[in-house]
Amino acid sequence: MERKRARYQEMAADDLITFEELRFRLSEFDSTRAAAERELEALHVHEERVAELEKNRDALLSSLMSMAPEALYALKPEERRQVYR
């Protein structure tokens, strides 16, 4: 991205574009860059949330697995058969 900015500046220095065009292009460039940075930050926040949810899922599954044998033992035989189906 910095190379593109430098190319615009070189074009202006070589009188290939006016300084007004340079300001306009650099403004567009800065806007695009800021939008990309916001999107990257949003993606980072989303990835952190997904990792947190996966961690919570694993903890919940572990807890349920440890409770299942006791809960099954407490059921009547008919109820146990329904659970196994």
C-alpha cells in the first residue's frame, strides 16, 4: 500500500498528475485503507469470539459427559431405554 502512495507522489513530482489529483487519490487511498483496517479489526474480534464459544462448548460437553452416568443411573429402566433410543 505504501508503494502505491509513493507512486502517486512520484507521478505528481514528475508532473504526470496535478497536486489536486494527488490529494484526491491519496484521500481515496486513505479511506480505503481505513476501511480495510476496520474490517480486519472486526474479523479479529469475531475470531476471538468464535474461540471463546468453542472453549465454552468444550467445557459444557465435558461437564455433561461427567453428569450423564449418574443421571442415567437414577432413571427407571423404562426411562433409560428411551434415552438410549
